[in-house]
Amino acid sequence: MCELQGNRCIGMVASMTHASTNAAEAVDLVLKSITRRPHLDSGTGGFHVLRPHSGTEIHFEASALLDAALYIRRNASAHLRSLSVHDLQQMLVKFMGDEMDLCRFDWRSLPDGVSLANHVTAEERAELTSAMERSPIFAPPQVLFLYPVTIAVVGDSFRSDHFFLLPPSELPRELVRWYDANEIMPEKHPPTPMHAGMKLSDISCWLGVRAPVGEIALRMRNAILGALALLPHSMERYTFSMRAVPPGYMSFGSTATYHSGAAATPPLSEKLTLGQADRRWMETVARLLTSNGGQDGKALLALQYFYRSWVRDAATRVGPLCGALDALFGDRDAATQAMVDAVGSHLGPSFDATRARRLAKLRAGVIHGGAPNIYEASVYHRYYVDYRQDPIRDLEIATAGCLRTTIFGNDMVERPHTHADLIRQISGRVV
């Protein structure tokens, strides 16, 4: 079979060899960080981990452990670059605690300040290397993260390799690895209560994301919901009610875990209905999540910024709205001009170059130290004087229009206002 596939098989073998070499180097680096205890006069920083079953302590030397963490950040699984260096150090400490039976080593013969790298056999080193290759450090796990959504109703479910949007009735199919269908309450959050007294919330839609770690899942969630935030009419996108939106989310890896945290969405007043017509933009998001940077990476960043702008306080929206435009169109050497060109080319004659440039100055008002509060910035007042319109609202409309057109083309259209007919009857206005 290898002969038939030729270079592909050779490439796979080379990749496996490369991963094994990196795992061996990672093992060697972490072994170098471990001593029984440092020399009293060494002056090196670090910390001790008590091993009760062996009746001793391990000392991890800080600088050497940092070298090991920085190495795996560059040479192990790509998802580690989403974690802090401190998290990587703790991951290495846990790996050694899980994989090494320290009773095998004669700690009494290990001199103070001498690393464990000099006191393991070739066989033991090979065992650790094999374990390192199988660990989450080199073989990222696939965990299901489940987020409750109450502002949308799914009429036509969507599934892809990395995320799904489903009505509650279809959730049990996704949890068969962890639960029997009779143990799940798909219309409640959490669907698998952790204790009898836990408060449950009604759910109309489930967003599921598959990722190796929570940090990546949250970024993916933010991009997906950032796209969802582009759907409501501009007059409804930031119209929120006082109803409670359930906080927290679930993860399903080796076990099911409930995580506390903020709600996934703001309390949008009118629910969005997702159906067959939404599949194409969802497929675009699914493709972006598997892409390798470039313009697709910029689009994902822009959607994440737009999600961050989906908040009650209008003043705090300006920074992430500008960030969304910068991410998609930004020129490091001419960021303001790039924003002006983007707004002008995507939104037609009502946003001419002069108005677009005035709007772009909001960016300097919050990013370059113009004022901590955008309402205190002179550009905010001047825009009202010149155009008799709220500059933040114009920035919202401009940003949403640019993102829809650039990222989704004709596959996404802003929804009509839920009460457009009523508004027309009462005021004669077309919205």
C-alpha cells in the first residue's frame, strides 16, 4: 500500500519521525528540570511537588521548566499556542506526575541539584517519550463544548466537523458517548444537572463546538455567534430585554463538566429563526474554522471582534467595532485610511469619503488615547454637529455591512425588522 501511495506514505513516515523526535526532546527538557532538591547555594527558583506514595518531594527548577514549556509551545500540538506559558508548565508537571512512578528511582542516591535526566535508563526514557506522544501535549483531544442559546430557534439543524446548531430535540444524538437518551433533558440547561437543587433554564437552541481546549472553543464560539449577530436588523441588533439569559456551559471529554461563566449571548428582544436559507453562511463559518490563516484568518478575527461589540453599553462597542474593521481591512502602516476605504466602498453614497473619514476618527478617540469615554471625545460631538446622527450607530451599521459583504457575499442578508409593517403603519417610515 505504501508503494502505491508513494510520496504521501513517505511524508507520513517523516511526520511521525519528526513528532517522535520532538517528543523525545520535550521529555529530555522536562527531566532536566527535575531534581530531588536544589543545592542550598544554587539560588535557583522553582517549586516542590510532594509525592506521598514515595515519601519524597520533587523540585522543578523554574528556568529549566520554562525551557520545556517554550519548546512544546513551538514544537508540539498547535493548540498549545492558545494557552498561557503557565498553563503549559502545569501541563508538564501533571504529565510527569501521571506517567512516572517515582518509586522506581533511588532518590537517596540522587545528589542535590542534579537533574533526573542523568538518572533514567534508555528504556525509561523511551517509555516516557511514547507516553508524551500519546498525551494531550502532542495528540490534542477532541472535546465537545456545549453552549445554551435562547435567542434563536433552529428550524433546520446544521452539523459540521467543528460545530453544530441544533434544536433541543436533536441534542441526545450528540451525547450518546456520555449518557443514555433517557438521562438527558435537552430543553434545559444544563441538560445533565450536576445536583438535584441546580437551577435549570429553558433552551431553544444548542451550539456545540468541538475543540481540544476551552480557550479555542471560546474563540470558535465567539466567531460563530459574531456571524449570528450580523443577522438582526440594525435597529434590533442592540435592542435587549430584561429577561435572564442562562450563564455557563458544558464540556464533554473524558467526563461531563459544568463550567460557570457569562451568558453566551445578550438578551436579544426578538428571537432569530434559523432555517435552510442560513446553511450557506454557516458553511462559510465552518470553512473559516478549518482554514490556515490568510484572509480567512482575518475574517475569523473580525467576527470575534464583532461578537465582543454585541453588548448593552454603546460606548464600549466602539473599540471592538473598530477592531473588526481593522482585522478585516487593516493596513499596519495606514490603518485609518484602510478603514475609510472599506466603509466608503461597501456602504454606498450615504457614506462618502469625508463622512467615512470622520467616522474613522472614532477609532483614534478610543484606541490612541483620545478619551477613556468616547462621549468625551471631540470627534463624537463634531460628528453629531455635521451629520445629525449618532456616530456609534453609524459605525455599527458600517461595520456590520462591511463584514456581511466581505465575508459572506450574497450568502447572508440582514433580516427585516420584526415589526416593519407595524412601524410603517404608525409612522409611515420604511425600516
